[in-house]
Amino acid sequence: MSNINKGVPDADQYYSLNDPAIGTVLPVDAYPQNARVPKLFEPLTIRGVNFKNRIFVSPMCQYSSDNGHATDWHLIHIGAFATRGAGAICLEATSVVREGRISPQDAGLWTDSQIAPLQRIVKFAHAHQATIGIQLCHAGRKSSTIAQWVHADLAKTKKSNTWVAEKEDGGWPDKVYGPTDILYGEDYPKPNPMSEEDMTYVEDAFVKAIERCKIIGFDFIEIHAAHGYLLHNFLSPLSNNRADKYGGSFENRVRWPLRVLQLCRKAWEKPLFVRISAIEWAEGPERGPDGEWEQWGIEQSNLLVGELEKMGIDLVDVSTGGNWAKQKIPVGPGYQVPFAEAVKKAYPNILVGAVGLITGYREAESYLQDGKADVVFLAREFIRNPNFVLNAAQELGVAIKPANQYERGWTRMAVPKKLQ
């Protein structure tokens, strides 16, 4: 054999070919322990796209883009997950319009020049047989804000407590938009209420961004309708007190977000996910004594998911919070999983993702075993532990494929073992 170390066919440079793919369960005939595969390592196919396991990398804002363009930081950041076996990788919140970014250094997909740097990342991921997607977003009333570590440094030095990225910081505080002029918090920009023309502009931008996603080669798209960003702003009575057909009743508040999502579904044939905030962690009940909705909560979330299921959304990524500055969140391991469970119980036929301080391998497995979710999304735990997938396999007693170059670090996991 002239070349034992085979390369990936048709790649733009040499990459060692992994066969089977990194993160997949090794053949049971050679690895008897794989006769019993944990739910985390069961593959999933959605609209013909293969997800090799059910441990997904959540979108993580990096505040490191160059005028909306991905950089080598993103290649290294995402490439690390592509070579460590995650079932899916979702790139960070990426704005469909320039003024929809969270911060001046956030990602964008509003112009064709942003295609090439993202395509480089996708090609690298695909060369390692990783499934990769992107989260499309408009930050709404939380746009034109500074990066988290910048705010933390200002607060520490007591120089300022503002979140506003002013014009001299590269921001656009006079071009922040929302359903109304209700501020997220006193240290945030004041939004401009959106007109029908503004809504049409954003709708068109989502569709154009999706067309760019097709050129780039993404495997799936997630639409961000959570965490106090634009679509969530319209959903919630805390941020939407409009008196027209887009405000007031549940039906009115969901009208425009559903219109956007319907256009996205029509434009994109591959898997389409939607991230929601199931509750807002604001004081008081979801519905008042008079029966009127007072804040967004799990009851309305379930009503929304029913509409998403009808339009053919493939997976609902269930998070919480982000739309009420005074939110009080009882953070603890798996603290958001009960909301994923509630959605799954109400709509067993739609795929549901659980997220939120999922750090334990056996805990993650239990959420799937108990039917609380179909996949788990991890963010900060992947930052701390990029090898989460391989460590989980080792902990749960299943042998999966490490990258060729990293096999020597995983010899204990990949030793054939007889079942007890």
C-alpha cells in the first residue's frame, strides 16, 4: 500500500481521513462494549442530514469578528470542536443586518464578503465529517452593546456601568430597533419602534442570509428567538405593548415572529431549529388574575411550539431568560431542563434540545433516557472541557472514534472490553 495515511478526498489541502468519523461509535464486532450504546451516542437523522451523536455545541458569542467577518479565531474555536466529535456545532448568533449585531465585534451575514471566511470554517469541519450550522439573529433592543468582558472591566474599575456601544466605540445607539421603545434596562440603548417597512426589511435580510448559508454549505440553521433579542422582544408582553396587530394578545405578539420563521422555513430545505426562552424569570405569574398575559412563560411557549410544529420546524432549542433585566434565575445543574421536558411532553413528535449548566456525563445521559429531551446543547462546559464528547464516552463505557492524531490520548477508552 503506497499511502497508509489516507487523506480526505477532494479537500482543499491534506487532512488525515478518519474512518469512521470522529465521534461515532466504533463497530460492535471489534468492541463488544458497544452492544449497549448510551442515548447520547445514538445517531440522529433530520431531513437527510446525519448527526453522529446527540451532544451539540451551542452557539457562543465570541465578540471577535472583523466588521461582521469571521476570523482565524473562529476557525480555531470551531475547528477544535470539529476534531473532537461533537454531534453538531452551531456557530454563534450571526446578525442578518449590520445594525442587528449585539456588539460591534459580533458576527454577521448581511453581505457577500462574509461568505468566504465562514466557508473556510465549514470546509474544515466537513473535512472532518462534522455537522455544522449557524444561528441567525437580530439582537433587537439589546444591539449596539459592548462585549461582556469590556463591561466587566468598566464595572470593576467603577468607570461606568453602561452596556451601550457609542458611535466612538463603533456602535449605532440611534439605530437600535424593537417592537416598541421600551428599554431592556437603564444602561441599554433606547430602541426605535419598528414600522411595517422595518419588518419587511428584516424579513428580507433573513431570507438573503439563508441564501448565503446555502453557498457556504451549512448543514442546518437555528433561528434565535430567545434571550431578549428581536423575535423574543415581539413575543413578550414585557417588551411589546404595541396597540396594533403586532401587540396585545398572544396571537398578535406571535404574528410577526411566525411570519419570519415561515419565510425561513420556505427558504431552507435542510434542518431548521428555533431557540426559545421558555420563561423570563420575572416576578409574578405568566397570566394575571384577569386572565391577561403579563410575561412570557411556559404556557405561551407551548402554544408557540405548536405553531412551529405545524410549519415544519425540526427542533426547538429550549433556553430561558434574557428579556427582563431584573431576572432572578435559580442557577444549578440542569436548571433549564424541566422546561425542555415540558415542551417535549406537550409535543412528543417535535425534536427538543435541552441546555443550561449541563456538565455531568451521566446527568446528560439521564435527560435523554428519561425522555426529557432528544439532544443536549453545551456551551460553557465545552469551553472548559473541549473533549466532553470523548470524556463522556469513556465515563459511560462506550468506545468512539477519536481523531487519528489524538488516538494515543484515548487508548483506555478505545480498548475492546467484554460485557459483564
